[in-house]
Amino acid sequence: MSVRRPLIAGNWKMHVVGDEADAYCAELLRLLDADGVPAAELALFPPFTALERVSGALAGSDVWVGGQNVHEAESGAHTGDISVAMLAGAGCGGALVGHSERRALGETGPALAARVRAALDGGLRAMLACGESLEQREAGETEDWVTGQVREGLAEIRPDDVERFSIAYEPIWAIGTGVVATPEQAQDACALVRRVAGEFLDRDQIRVLYGGSVKPENAAELLGQPDIDGALVGGASLKPADLLAIARAA
Ligand code: PEP
């Protein structure tokens, strides 16, 4: 069984404007220098407008930068979208696909598998997000829903993609709410994600992350679960010290 290196990724969402990105990167680099590089791999998903300056500031560090979304088409009439080549040109090494905040806007279905494929074909890493709503959990539909999302999102994946691919299980009811899944809930769902992803990829190699109100205070318990290989972090990633504290708990 291979050892899966933990991956801690910060999703800035629609936060961090202009010079704030430079200040963030300077502080992150200062802390990495002062306290050492954590064993976990680090990634950041800044807004599109900050990608170039963040990837430039962090060039030469171990931190990779990704887009919060990516379109499956190479180019064309897709107002407001961003292509793989645009992300790569801005210094990105990856892309997030299917975050629940994008799914809520109608970005669902087979296009997500095509986005994963496009990112990987373009040399980027791809992180697919999935997760159920509170209503679905309360109705006992979590397993069917998440299974469907994983199968749909991995429809175009190939076994040799596994090193550049990860899945973030993020229950919608835990995102930005301060309500974190219990370690048991998170473990059960991540084990399910691994089992289903194992239909497509080597289940021992695939990295499955948990996301939803992860903070330095709850990270160690979540990241200590056997099927949780890292975290996708929203709010707490806006402070470099908190992101690193989470990474050091992994
Ligand atoms: C997210 O944005 O994917 C997320 C998990 O946010 P938060 O950590 O703020 O819940």
C-alpha cells in the first residue's frame, strides 16, 4: 500500500483583493522559512485576478496554485469562464472542479468529467469536489448522492491520472457554516468516496480530502482518520498561520 502525502488546499473564494495577495504570500513564505516546510503538500485556489501574482510570489516554493474553476473547452464564446491554457499561462498547476458553490449555479453533470479531463490533459492537477446537502443527509440519501457524483465526475479519468488527481468530500451543510462533520461522519463519507473512486483508480493511491469548516482546532482529529488524506479549507485559509497550522496537524 502506497503512502499518500497529505494535501492541504486553501480556497480563497471571492476574497483577497490586489495587494492583499502579495501580503498573504509574503507572510506565508515568512512562516515557512521561520517554522519549516510542513510534511503536507500545500495548494492555494485564489480568485482569478490574483492567480498570476500569487503564482509569481510563490514560484520556487513547494506551494502550487490553482484556479477555483476551469472550463472544458479550449477557447470560445464562454463569457466569464476560464480555460486550462489561461490557468497554465497564469502560472497555475491545478484547478478545482465542481465546488458546491459552482454546482449551485447549475455547473453539474457530464461537463464536470470533461473539465477534469481537460485540466489533466493540459498538464494541470485536478481536484473534484462533491458532497451532499443537509436535506439529502437527513433523508438518508448521502451514499447514493455522493456515489453518483463521484462516478459522474470520474467518467473520463484514467488510472495513470491518479497522482495529479484528488477528490474533496465537502458536505454542503458544513461549508462556511462553522458546523463541522464529526470525524466519524467525515471518515465514513471519505471511505465511501475512496471505494467508489476505486472503480476507476488505484484506491490506495487516490487522495481524498475532507472540506467543511476545517480549522486549526479541529484539524488533527479529522486528518487523523484513515481515509482522510488532507483538507480543502475555505475561511481558515485566509490566514496563512491558520492554513499552516492545519497543514502541520496533517
Ligand atoms: C470550501 O470553500 O470549500 C470550504 C470548505 O469552506 P470552509 O472551510 O469555510 O467551510
